[in-house]
Amino acid sequence: MEKENLFPGNKGILRLCLIMKIHERKNWKELYPTPIYTLSSFDMELPRVQKTKTYYVLKSKDWVNVVPVTKDGKILLIRQFRHGLGEISLEIPGGIVDESGEGASLISAKRELREETGFTAPDANYELLSKFSGNPAMFTNWSYSYIATGVEKTDEVEFDEGEDIEILLAEPKEVKEYLKNGTIHHPHMAAALGLYFLKYGDT
């Protein structure tokens, strides 16, 4: 049975426009800036209850990560300390999109891979896998996921001052097990790897 189209035809477009109008965000204020994100607020009218409510969100630059695959089909993973959980986390390379303009997320993906691992790939070997919301309830940004095939060690690592990263290569079946048992638990990294396996299987 096919899913019902919630916004079919011109009526659907009109309905979507009305929804966006109802949820218009006004009176933006930047309350507390940090180097990573800015706590901000905005007001929104709630017609159903005839009230205006203030909401709080985190404005952030976009994020990026990359699934690096070697010529022999292994997946490059990194292990690093994460300050939020206070634990070591198994992930794929990624970080903040510091660049701007067209192609910024791809430029950042290449930079993060090189800086965190010393591995690179030819430009033609990068593919945009998908983009995910940082967290639609509270973040304003997007997280971009790329695949890089044929990666190889070409450079020295360039860790940020707070980074101490261990690099490891894993077989696809090992990575799948890490996803199943929760060893890889970063949501954006897990989503990127999951989509990679859906698209390419174990190849």
C-alpha cells in the first residue's frame, strides 16, 4: 500500500506555505555566543492557543563527516575523546564546516580527512552521501556526509590542540558489528555509515 502524499498538487503547496507562515520565527536575539555555537531565541505566534511563545535554539556552523574507504575495501575509523560524554568515541573523520561559499562542505570534508588521519583521495573519488539536520528541535545547521574511495596515506596529521586521535582500519563486517552493538554511537556518523552500507553493501 502506497503512503499517502501529505502535500499533493497545488493544494499541497498552498498548505505547506500556510504551515510555514504559521510557524514564522520573529524577533531573533543572540543571547550567548561561544566558539562552537550561539544560544539564540526567537518568538513565534501559536494561533491554535492564541499565544506568543519564545523558543531557544543553538545557531551553529554546518558539520561534515566522511566515510573513507581504502583501495582494498577497508573503512578508516578514528578513536578520540569526546568531552560531552567524557568518553572515548569510535567514529569516522569529521568536524565543522569552517569554509564558506559554494562547495564548502566538500572542501571541509577533504580537510578533515587529511588533518585527522593524513589520508587523502582524488577529487573525483568524493561523493555526497546525504545531509542530515544537526538536530531539528534545537540546532539550526546541517550535517553533510561524504564517501571518499581509494584513500591512502599521503600527509602527516594536523591535530587541533585538543585532539589526540587513534587511527584504525576495519573490515566492513567489523564496522557493521560496531553499529549493531553500539560501539559506534555518534548519530551522524552512524547514519552516514548506515547509508553507505545500504548503498554499497560490503563492497
